[in-house]
Amino acid sequence: MKKVFAIIAVALVASTVVSCGPSAEEKAKIEEQAKRTADSITAALNASLESAMTEAAPDSTATPDSAAAAAPAATEAH
């Protein structure tokens, strides 16, 4: 009889542990937090890329002719 009660007790504990999990409300909160985190990472990456692109862009005031003219003048001065 003790074995039967032990088996029933183990089954009850196992079913309790298995049935525990996040509720629909908790799942929604987790998904919302994941979406906010992904959005903030995306925004940070986009901002970083934009700043890198503006830093890497050539100077719009310099023309190819002025750069070519400045190069020989610099070599003649040495």
C-alpha cells in the first residue's frame, strides 16, 4: 500500500512541475520585452551605420581637380 501512495505522490509532483509554466499574460510580457529590445538594438545599429556613412562620405566641397592640383604642389615643395 505504501508503494501505491508513493507512486501517486510522485505522479502528482511530476504533473505539478510539468503543468507549471508561464501564463499567457507572462508570455505576452516576455514577447513585448523581446520586441522592445530588438527595436532598440535595430535603432542603435541604424544610428551607428548612419554616422559611419556620414563620416566616410567624401567632402562635398572638394572637387577632384582641386585635389589633383594640390598633390603636385605638395611634392614640389619638398
